[in-house]
Amino acid sequence: MRKAEKISIVKEFPYPHVIIKDFLDENTLDLVIDALAGLEYDFKESDLFSYWASIELTDIDHPAINILREDLGDEVWRKKVAEAFSCKMLSSIDMAAYVYGLGDFLLPHDDQVEERIIAYSLHLTPEITEDMGGSLQIFDVDETNSSKIIDSIIPEYNSLIMFEVSKHSWHQVGEILQDIQRLTVTGWYHG
Amino acid sequence: MDNINFYYLEDATLSNLNRIFNSADIPFIRLSKFLNEAPNMIESELVSEEKIGYYNHKIGDALLAKFWDSSEFKDFLCKATGLKPTFRNSNHVSYSPGDYSLLHMDESESSRLLVVYDLTKEWRHEWGGYDLYTSPDKDPLVCNRDFGSLMIVKLNSGDLSCTRYVSLKSQFSAHLDRIIYDLE
């Protein structure tokens, strides 16, 4: 079950984003991680990224995944997310699990695809530190398309990061620099 | 002509290069030790250039700018490829740890001949930084860094190229002269 029921103040610069710590209670967290460990992951690689991805979790019927889907996407939470970001009511979510190992990365992109309103990422790697890599880096981009890293968010265990998707929402996942498995459940709230 | 390795100027070699180039899925040849003497690096003259989501690298004048537009080199290109390329531009490009270019930066490109002269020393494959060429319905072509090699690739409209992200663990930067010739 959800442990966090309140969304802290959304930071507006360089685009609206928020970090919620201790999102799930410990029992749910253990069950979810066990369930994710039992999934198959395919290696995906392009000029933009390198990581391992699960199948879409939206349609999987698994007790722990069902609870997670409710915790991230039930009507009560969607309403809170919409209020926090001052956006219209959110209709649904999609979700998949991703594992980044040594050398994996996701280069700068803005996530813009039709109907994506809020992006989220639930971080599930215990004891991750900055020097391991894998931080979520948030860019401010000027009119010449040059960027500056404004925030480098360490993906702390059981923290949920959300941000508003727009032409400004440039971000990347920094290269993994040590032999770890950076596990996340990631997706979008749709309008 | 003194600069080009004499082996690549022999009629038999040129004939072979022409055959290999025109029989490849994506027309391509790679010529190791192309020049008798590689130029010295002058990195201080490079400037950072970024278009986020497209590329992030340093760029400056090609180290061999005059040579790439010389009649001698263009004559060699004609013989090696069977094409009639027209010089468009040349640059020296450097990719440091964290730098990259993405395939879609080429989306508006027309038919062209791309020449890359590699000046990257002491490179490891796991650092990335290799060149990637793609063409619809064809297997992508990966071209690893190799100091002193000249790569020649023919790309049509819709074909894409990029230089793979360079790992933060890389101890050096990738350096290359990158020259584009237009094709009729």
C-alpha cells in the first residue's frame, strides 16, 4: 500500500517536478521487488539509450503488480497528482520496469508524446549513491538549445519522482559507473 | 599526392576499392594507415557545440581542410568510389566523455558522401564513440575508432549517421576530421 499520501510542493524551475520519499510501505515494497525480480527483461539499445526493459506492466495480473498499479494510478492518487501540478484530471497510467547496469544510460530527451501529461519514476535500488551513476539529471535549456544541469537527483530507494511533460522537460539518466542494477518502475500519467 | 599511402594509389588497389565499395549493403570502405604521416592535434582551437537531443561535442576547422578539398584527394575519391563528389564542408570534431550525436540530426540530409579521417589514439571499444550508419531495410554499419583510418560511406536521403555516446569512463577524447561531399 501507499505510505505517502501527501505530495510536497512542486518545484517550478526549470520545469515542474517533485520528489516524494517513502512512497510505498515496507511490505508492499518487498513484494513488488520480488515480483519485478521474477520478470524477464530484454536488452534495448539505440543511439539514445542502453538499458534492460520489462514488458508493459499495465496488463499483467500479478498480486503485487496489481497493488503497485493501484498505488500509482488509483483515482485518489491521480487527483492528488493533478492538483499538485495544477493540470487537468489524469485518466490513466502506463508502467514498465527498467534495469540499468554498468555502462547503461539514457541521453537527453523531453518525453513528449501525445497524451503524456506527467512522467513518473519509482526508484527501487537500495543504498544507491551518487558515485554509482544513474542520477536523474534535469536540464535547463536556453533558446540556442544549449543545456545546463540544474538538478542531479540521486534515485533514492523508494522515492517517486514526477515531472510535467512539455517541450521544456529535458532530462537524462546518467551513465551507470559501478556494477549495480538500477531498478525503476517508470511510466506516464495520461490526459 | 605524397601524403596518401602509395598502396592506395595503385590501379589494382583502386579497382578493388571501387568493387568493394559498390558491392556493400551500405557503400563503405575503410582504409587503414591512409596517410603517410598523421597531422598533430590542436585541440585549443575547438569550441563546444550543443543542440540538446541532437549532439554535444567540440568542433573546429578540419586539421587537413585544404587536403580534403584538393583536386588530388577528390580525384582519389572518384577513382575509389566511381562517384563524382562535390566538396561541401569539412570540420574537426572531438567527442569527450559524455558527448554524443544522435541519428536524427541527419534527417534533412540529401544524398552525400561522408568521409571520416580518424585521429583517435589509444581507444577502447567499451568507451563507445564509434560511428554508426543506418539505412532503411539494411543492417546498420558500425565503424570503430582506429587511428589513421579513412572511412568513406555513401549515404542516400533517409540514411542516417551518428557518433555513439562516449562513456564517462573514457580516459581520452575521440578526434576525427569529418568531410561531406554532395552527390548529384
